[in-house]
Amino acid sequence: KASEYAVMGVLMLANFIPMFVRQQNQEVWNRRLANSLSCRRATILGLGAIGTGVAEKLKSFGMHVTGVRTRSEPHPFCDDVVPISDVDSILSETEFLILACPLTEATINVLDARRLALLPEGSGAINIGRGELVEQEALLDALDTGKLAGAVLDVFTPEPVPPGHRLWHTRNLIMTPHMSAGDPNIYIPRSLDIFFHNLRCLRNGEELP
């Protein structure tokens, strides 16, 4: 579910949906044409189950996908994989940056003001990880100045976002209330199945799956 959300975010940014939502609210008709995703460049921070799902889906659109993780071993759905220590080297070629990594001491503010400045003009960001992965004020500054063309965020600092917060009014920002991974028809029952299966194995002295 989270990987589907991330792909939705890429499609929204590629088709200027944040800008068109703003124009709709302002009753402005300003036609702008969008390019196909084919051959465009996406970078995914984090290649766990969610990041892998994002990479697989974006490759089906013919995108050039770069993965970022702790090691640079090849990945079946990535054209390139770089270690997190070398992430600066590929940001200047990144059109769509997807954050799908866990929050650790090493990833707090992994997208800070300095790295935001390395992204090309008109790029976009999608965060489905944790709000603390991003230096939030710097991201909002980049949106307000037009350095970033748009962002789709599902996670924030703090949560819930309080009334009157700058996030609510930042241009070309699509916000959702931390729901990208939630799927009551599949995620919750599947999680319970896994939990109870492990519990039975624990009770029976068997290896935990």
C-alpha cells in the first residue's frame, strides 16, 4: 500500500497536480503540459520492502531508478545503487526523491538544507518514512521559493499538524495525515496473522519465522 502511495506521489508531481490544486482554489486557468515518466530519474532512499515495491513499480513506467541504502550491492529493480554515504553524488540528477527509509540516528534530517540545495530546480519530494527524515523548515522554504516544484508528504513534525502551522499554507504541497501504509482490509489482518503465527511457534518452542 505504501509503495502504491509513493507512485501516486510521483505521478502527481510529474503532472503538476499540487500546482493545479492551488490554481483551482484561486480560480486560475493556466494550462501546462506534462512529460511522460519514461526515462525520467527517481531516487529512492531505503530499499526495504516498501522501497523495493516503489522501485519495481517505477521501473514499469520506464524510469531510471537509483536506490540508496547502506551498501551498494545491485538491486533487481534499480539501475544504480549507491551507499547512503555517497547520496550527495546523485542528487543533482534526481527529479523525484522518495524517502522510504527507517528513522535511525544515521537518517535523522537525511534530507537537510544542504542536500535540498543539491537537487535540481523543479524537482519534487515524497516522504512516506518519518517526518524527522527531513529538515522540515528547509523543505518548506524550498517549496515557497520554487526550488522544489512540489512535494507529497504523509509524515510530519509534529503529528498531528496543529492548526495555523506553516505546513497548511505552503505552496505546491500535498498533505495526507500519516495514512500511506494503512490498509484495514489487508494490512491489519495480515499483521495479526503474522503475530499469532509467531506466537504459536514461540509457545511450541519452534523457530520464529
